[in-house]
Amino acid sequence: MEKNAFDTLWNPVTGCMRNCEYCYARDVAKQFFYEGETLDAPPELQRTWIRDSSGSGAGNHVLRYPVDTVDGKPVPYPFGFAPTFHRYLLNDCTAREGRNILVCSMADLFGDWVPDSWIDEVMQACEKAPQHNYLFLTKNVKRYCKNEGGYGVPVAENMWYGTTITKWDDVGRFDYLPAFCNTFVSIEPLLEDIKPGKCNIMFRQVNWFIIGAETGRRKDKVVPKRKWIEDIVNECRKNGKPVFMKSSLAEIWGGPLIREFPDGLKKL
Ligand code: SF4
């Protein structure tokens, strides 16, 4: 079986207001959009969604979806890509054996529009199942940090905080990864040369690097140059940092993909 960077994807919150042109999650979510009647349901079975970018408050609308199907068809994203809290999924991580879980691959959980209360409930669910490692990924990395006016994430051995970097201009984000925590950088999709030699502090400080290319069939899709990838790998090597290549690099890389894990995430 192919080795993945994460064992499990867990999506108690979905949807995002950032509108990145290459977003695969938006395409997936829109396929499952369903605008149907609403029913009553107890709070733990409700989904809450945000209609506008004002975030919490008047823009929140509580609807219900006590079931995952409508007319026999699955409807995992009834509100399309509108930020949605699927509260009924909070207890989904109780599987006994430990896993490396990517939290909210279909959202940016730390987007400014996400209410603190949603993040609180996700963090509490993580606390209840400490046998797993939880990996978070955001472009709004300042929200990890309380001293930047952000949420202030918990520090624990099994919590991993990451940010996405696609271009040279994004590199400064790593500087806001929370101190005293396990960290990673997802360089996916790699859209240009990120000049790894000029950001070697990042390669010294961060624990793990994931590299991937854009997928899908977007008109202006970027196919990264092999040299951009080589430079990242070389900088990881210089600093003794593990690197994981996604399958999307297979053709460009042309040889066996490098698939390394940091100590805390070695297969559990
Ligand atoms: S931040 Fe992530 S989830 Fe949000 S639009 Fe961009 S790629 Fe999609």
C-alpha cells in the first residue's frame, strides 16, 4: 500500500473563504452541495455554517443534518464550501490504535472567520483521544499564537502545527509557527522556486517538510521544475530534516520518492 504523509483525514470543520485558485477541496465540496429543507436536531447532530466573512455572530446559521444522506446519496458538504462545523464528527477519533491525523484537510481551521468556539471544541476532542498525533495546517499562521492576538494553540507532544508555503513570498509564515511545538511546512503546491538557500533559518527550525505539486486540470496549472525540488531536498539534507514527497511529484522527480518522517510521527 502507498505510504501517505498522514494515516487519516478528519474534517469536523470544512469550507474556507480564502479562494486559492488551485484549491482541490473547493472542487470536492461543491460536488456534494445540497440545498434542502431543514429539520430540527439536537445540537450534537447539527451542522453550523457561516454565511458571510463576518465570522461568528449574526452570520452564523444553525441548520441540521442528522443524517449523512439525502435520497440515499451522501451529502458530506451540504453547504458547499461555506465554512461549516460538523459537530457530529467530533467523536470520530476514538479508534483505539494511534494514528497520524491531519485535522481539517477540507478547511482552514485557523481562518479569521472561524469562531474560537469551533477551534475549542476540536481541541477538546483531540484531548479526549491522546493516542493519536494531530497535525494542523493553516495559511493564517499568526492565529496559532496568542501573543499575535490569535487563538493560542495547546502545546503537547502529539500536536503538530504546520503552515503552507507555495511561493517565495509565503516563506515568512514559518516565523509564526508556535514555539516549543512540533512543526512542519507543507510546500504544496510548489508554484515557484522558493529559494531554499535564502531561507535556511526555516530549514533549521522546522521539524518536517512535505513537498507536492499542483493536481487537477486548472488552465494555468503550474508544473514545478525538478531543480526547485532538488534545492529543497538539499537544504533539508544540510539541516538533517526529514522530507516527504507526495505522489504528485513522481513524474517530475523521476526516481523513487523520498518518504521520511520525523521521530514523533514514525508509523505508530
Ligand atoms: S486555504 Fe486551503 S482550503 Fe482554503 S481555499 Fe486555499 S487551498 Fe483551499
